[in-house]
Amino acid sequence: MTKNLIKGKTGPWEIVIGLEVHAQISSKSKLFSGSATEGDGGANSRVNFFDAGMPGMLPVVNSYCIDQAVRMGFGIHGKINKVSVFDRKNYFYPDLPSGYQISQFFYPIVTQGYINIDDETGPKRIGVTRIHMEQDAGKSQHDLDPSRTCIDLNRSGIALMEIVTEPDIRSVAQAVAVAKKIHTLAQYLDVCDGNMERGNFRIDANISLHRPDTAFGTRVEIKNLNSFRFMQAALNYEIDLHLETLESGGKISQETRLFDAAKGKTFTMRDKEDACDYRYFPDPDLNPVVLTEERIERLRQSLPELPDAKKERYKTDLGLSDYDATFLAEDRALGAFYEEALAYPDFPDKKAAPKLVAHWMMGDMAALMNKGDRASDALSLAPRTLAQLVHFIQDGTISGKIAKTVFEKLWEDPALSVVDIVKNMRLQQISDETELRTAIVKMLAEQQHNVAEYRNGKTSLFGFFVGQTMKIFQGKANPAKVNEILHQELDS
Amino acid sequence: MERDEWRKLSLLEAKRLLDSGQVGALELTNACIEAMEASRNLNIFITETPENARLQAQESEKKLKNKEGGVLEGIPLAIKDLYCTKNVRTTAGSKILENFVPPYESTVTQNLLDAGAVFLGKTNLDEFAMGSANITSFFGPVISPIRSTQNPEKSLVPGGSSGGSVAAVAAHIAFAATASDTGGSIRQPASFTGLVGIKPTYGLCSRYGMVAFASSLDQAGPVAKTVRDAALMLSVMASYDEKDSTSLKGNRPDYLKNLNPSAKKLRIGLPKECFENLSDELKVVLESSCQTLRDLGAEFVDISLSMLKYSLPCYYIIAPAEASSNLARYDGVRYGFRAENVGNIADLYAETRRLGFGKEVRRRIFIGTYVLSQGSYEAYYVMAQKVRSKIRQEFEETFQRVDVILTPTATCGAFGVEEGPKMSAVDMYLNDIFTVSANMVGIPGISIPAGTTQDGRPLGIQFLGARFSEQTLFNVSAAFEDATRLKN
């Protein structure tokens, strides 16, 4: 196995990273109450008596959230536990109304999974220890009033999923790949909207450094990373800090840190001394979650094709390269767009279509998406439109070069059709033999000197004649036909 | 019949008078309100709701006139102040909820309201139902309406934690009352005041809207003057409730309609552990009770419950553990009492809870926090749960051989209000020795009056049955009650 080591002044070090991802479960209502998860009624508008921790109020589990966690469990190839248990995590905080958070500590719903990633050393499998469900807390706002803290309980009780990996990650690049893969899977399975700006998908990273072939070092946890970029920056910063400390003979203290994105630095949130004793115990208000074989099977059947399987299919059945297959398979919306375009029934060359459509999506379309900062699931361009464009390229109606112009027009105004643009802009390729030959003969007659040189052996002039022809037809002449006619006229 | 005699009737007798129109619901309620106001020296009610009661009674009168009355139409009841009642203050006997007015109704009280019951008010209780003498309430102790014949000046405790509820029924203020039982809080006070009290199978009554003490042990139940009254009350109180995940699915039987007062061929287990070291007074009562049951055709089986001695210690690990977590919500942030002039949030918590909770509640929070903390959890909480399942197993095996188990309800009769605070916490906890097992195992237990001490303080006996054996318990209890009535 290739070791992902980093060089220090005093020798090599190995990085060990494990992630804990908190993903908000997509669901209309909260984990244990009927309150809505979305709405615009303002602060404390989506709070019922249970969410506010009123006396005598009891939790009733939202079985849809359980289904969602099971689906994610399949996504990470995990073991779905037929019996799991909700526990109480006890601590005091003003936005934690009951004085405890309901979570799954001892018996989580999913265990023993894994995900596949690729990095520069090749494919790698990262273990996923567990997925458990828990409630979110409310929000304390300290800046609304000069002397008081305001509390909004709209978030209180919303279902979260915590996905915990094994400490199998050996580089920052791998860590980012793992986080992205979990993000992709969650969105793929519709279990989380993946919105990181709103905090619906946030990452805690545990990191330590040690000498190769020795025991793991003391770890530090960086909490609440809400972008992949911040995560990368935080981990790199932390690695430098560890290196500096360890190489100068210092010791790492086990603590929890936060990342200041503005300064690009991590800082201490709380150290080990402040660590809470959460006094976990099974919540006596809730029965264990028991999943029947039928329910598990029904959920398994409801799964969409997962990225890994899709990627394999694109490679094997459609002949895409690993890179292309990964690009299209890992984004659910792009994959769907791709397959819808391929469903177009009238490709003149059906066999060549998958590669050609992929080529357009990965090239021009990806470039325009990047430029316009357009999300893959918010494309206005219809897959059928791209398919038509490919159709016209395949049957020679337009050239590849012209197609680029057409594509840009389509991107700007999705209401247009390929046919309209080609017609209106007179972009149609000219393949009519008589029309082409008449023009070529006339052009060659005007270029007698060059024709003579060509015939004397200066064959490099051929390109010049092609250019002259294209000039006449404003680039719309069918290049293959032009070549053919030119050869006939010059070489005969 | 004199107006003041009405309220001394049983619930079923009063129901007959109301249904036949011989007594008006408002008149009856007014008689009860007068009695409630005349008994304020006993400190039975934390909140009296006479205006609400009169409005409900007027409503009942209309329904009774139109023959549209529910099964409890116009019957005045008292409600333990642990049940949340919509727009009526609910304190749980604690300063921390002194001014708490819930915007919702508990399922059990809603069931009673739907059946036409009239609520006189909210009865006093040990703070958060933690106690066995009703002396830990922030609102002061309840004084039992029962007196010793030898020392009638002495104030006796009504038992706890449902002290106010039993006192209200024993003083003939209410025809029955709701109570709750976490370790014996229905049965021991029923025994102390000569009433019938049943703690049903765990999950039979909804816990929704009941202020939680220990979630896996808490159960609602009635206290009443007769077995039949209790059977009717429980039939109304019990229901499957989707708002309580631990509520048991299925319909609840009508225990009164199905009542078959009989002990014939009933196999009654006598656990030897419960008959050791009893007072002579209690022995006499138990012996005569057994004779009555034998005369009714019951068969006795000597049994041993070897795990029984572990019930109380395990109970005092599990109940405080759950309580320490259930009571964390009383933090002064959203509702209830909040300490003033504090520096930061940690002080707000500490001061609110130091001043808002009484000593017994704080003691149990400390115990519960300790047994759940890292390093103690396995040795205490996990071990107690393991033992609990062993106890459950032993009971299940025993119920293969016997139909019911007979024990005393409590070790003694009611003691003096002044004696309570002098008892050590452990001595006080020993009050629950015969009752806690039913909560630990989740089975029903009923306490019925069986006799008195020499100075006339009531003593009860307890029947325990397998899960869902409420009907059997009512049947044997009714047979016993009928037989003892004939004897007297």
C-alpha cells in the first residue's frame, strides 16, 4: 500500500482523519413532533408543546425519518439494524428545551458500512462506523437584544442524521473526497438537501498525526465545518499546527476547535477539562425502533441506482472513460440529464451518441455552468435539446464548430429550439455538391498561381484552398465534402 | 335524604340519583363545593375550581335532562395536580411550577371530561409525586380526614404521593379522584384512608399530559370508595393514545359491565417474603382476609418471590435516574419559576433549581445524576435494569401457577404528620416495599380496605395480577368487598 506520508523536518508523519457528518434529514415534519420543518412564519412559529419541552409532553417518532436513515444506510453499504434504540443525551443549554437531546448512542440504526473514493493513489475504501438519528437543538441569538439572549426553537427537534467514519482517512484530499461522497449520496437518496450554507450538511473532523507504524496520536476535533473549502483549509492549518508542535517536542492536547473562515485559522472551543458527562441512557418515553424484514426490503426496492453502480454501468455499457463516468454519475441531476438526453430516439448514430452527449456535457455545458454558477439541478436547458443538437451534428446538418455557437444561444435562451437557431442564423451546413463545386471551380480559377504551385508539389497549400472555400461559405460548408471536391478538382 | 348525605354515597349510587333526575347535577356539585370549602384546614386542594365545576355541572344537567349524559355525567371528581388541565394551573406540588398554566389537557382528564365528569379542583401531592406521606409538597402537607380512635387530636398523613386525592374522596368531597402511581402512590394512600386504588398495567392509561416523574414506572389510576366505582373510573380513564408511544394498542374493556364478583377456584399466591416480620395488627387483618377469601372458594398457594428484595433498591436507582432527566426541563428559561439577580446562565440554572425544587426532589435528582454518570452507569443503572428483568421473569413464571398474588399494601397504618419528617429517607422509602414491584414489572395492583388497626386506622391488602388482568383483580376485589360488607 502506498503510504500517504508528509515530510517533517525530523522525519515522516502519517495523518489520521475521521469524519462525523451531520445531515439534516429531508422531512416535512420534525423527528418526534408534528411541527413543520419549513415555513416563513418567523421565529418560534414552528414549535409545538413537545418541541418547547412543556411538562407531560411526549415524543412520537416520525417513521418517515427512520426510513430516510435506512435509505442512507443502504447508500453506505451498511448493516441495517432491526432493533435500534433512542437514548437521552443530558446537558443544559438554553436552546435545548428538555434538558436532553434524543439521540442514538448505544444501538444506532446503521452500523458497519463503507464508501468508495478515488484519490491520486487509486481507489480506496473508507469504513463508516455508524449512522444514527438525533434531534437538532434550537438557536440562541445573542445579537438581537443588548442584554438578553433570544431563543428560536424552530429548529428544535428537526431530525438529523450523524454519519461517522472510521479513522481510515490518510490525507486532506481523501477527507474532502469522503465528505463530498457522503454529500453526493445523501442528495442522491433524497435524504438530505445538502445545503451547506444553511447548515443542513455540516462536518466535524477529527485529526491526529503520528510516526508511521506507531500508535495514533492525540486527536483534535474541528467542529461545524460548513463548506468543503473551509474543511480543507481547516485541516491544512491544523496539520501545520500539529507538525510544528510535535516536531518541537510539544504535546497535542485533546480538545474541540472551531474554524474561523475569515482568518483561515482554527481556535479552541473547549478543552478536555470542559468535556460534558452526557449521562446517556435509553429514553423511557420511546420504544426501541424495530424494523421488519418487509419494511427493510421495501426500502431497498425504493432506492435509486447509486453512484457507484451507475458509474460502472456508464463505463461498461456506454463505453465512457472512468473520468467521464465519475463526473456524470456522482451528480444525480447531471446523471439524470445525461440519461434523458440518451433516451432521444432519433440519433442517426446510436452507438456514438453516449460518448458525444457526454463530451458536450463535460465540455461546453460544464464550462457554461461554472461560468454562470448554475447548479446542476437548476438547468433550464432541456436534455432533449442537447440530444437534437447532437442529432444535427451526427447527420451533418451543422458542423461541430457551428454547434458551439448554437449551444451558447440555447443556453442563453432555453425557449429556442435547435431548428429555429440553425434556420434563423442560416447556420445550416452546406453539403450540396453542385453548389460547392461551382464555387470551388470559380475560386480555383482565381487562384491560378497557387494551383500551379500545388500541382508542382507544394501540397501544403491544400489547407489554404479549404480556407478560401470556407470563407466563401462563411464557415458553413461541409468540410468533408469540401475536401472531397477539392481533391477531385486539384488532383485529377 | 339530607342534602349533605348525597356526597357520602358511592359514585354509582350518585350516578343513579343523577340519571333518574332525583338529584340535579348542579345541586350535587354545590354540595361538594361546600364540603371542599369547609375542609380547607386539611389542605387537600392546591387549586379549587368551583366556577368551572358549576359551569360543567350546568352543562351536565342539560345533557342528563335530554338523556344524552356520558357515563360520568355530572359526577364531581378531584384531579391530582400532576395532570395538566387546560387553562387551569398545574403545579405538581412544586414551587418551580407554582404559576404554570398548561395550554393543553392530559389524555386521562380529557377522557373523564368527555364522559361528563365535573372537576372540583386540583389536589395536593408530594412534590413531583416523590414521597409516601404527602409531606414534601411546596404547598404544605395534606392532613388525612381519617383519625385514630385512641388519639383523635393527632393529625395523620393520608399517604403519598396521591395524598390530596385520597383525602378528597375519604372526606366525601369528591366521589372519586385521579391519582398516579410510580412506586405505590395510588395504593399506599388508598390503604391509609380506607379506599380502593388501582395501578393498572403499564401503558393502559396514557401518560400524555401527566407531569413525568419516572417515565417507565408512572401510571395513572383512580382512587374510589368502592371496587365498582374504581372499575367504572378506570374504564373511562384508560385508552390507547397515539400521543404516548408507550401506550398499549387495542380497546379497553368495560370493567364494570364485565364485572363478575367471584373468587371461586381462584388460585391466590401468598409470597412468604411478604408475610415476614409483620406487625400483629397487620397479621390479624391478613388472616381474616384469607379466611374471607377461603370462604369465597379461593385456593391458596404458598409461593416465594426470591427477587422481591431487590425491587426497592433497584427502584431507587431507576426512578431517580429517569427523574433526574425528566426534571431537567425545569430550568427557568421558558416557563415556571426563575431565580432573579443571577450573573450568568449557569447561575440561573443553579439558583432556579436550588430555590424551585424541594429537598426530596433535589435528593432524587442528585441520586439519579450520580447513577447515570460515567463510571456509575454500568454498576448502577445497567445492573438495576438487568435485575429488573429478572424480577419480571420471576413474576411471569409465578403467574403460570397462580392467578393473583396477595400481599399487604403497606407495612403499617397512617402515621402522624409530625412523625414523617423525623423518619430517615430510607425508612420513608420502605413504605413502598410491597408496591414497587408492580411498577418495576409493569403489572396491575389493586389495594382494597381489609380492616383497621386497633385504633381504627385503615389497613389495605393488595392483589397483584399478570399484565392486563385488571378484570380478575376487580372480580376478586368486588367479591371480597361484598363479603366484608355483609360481615359488618
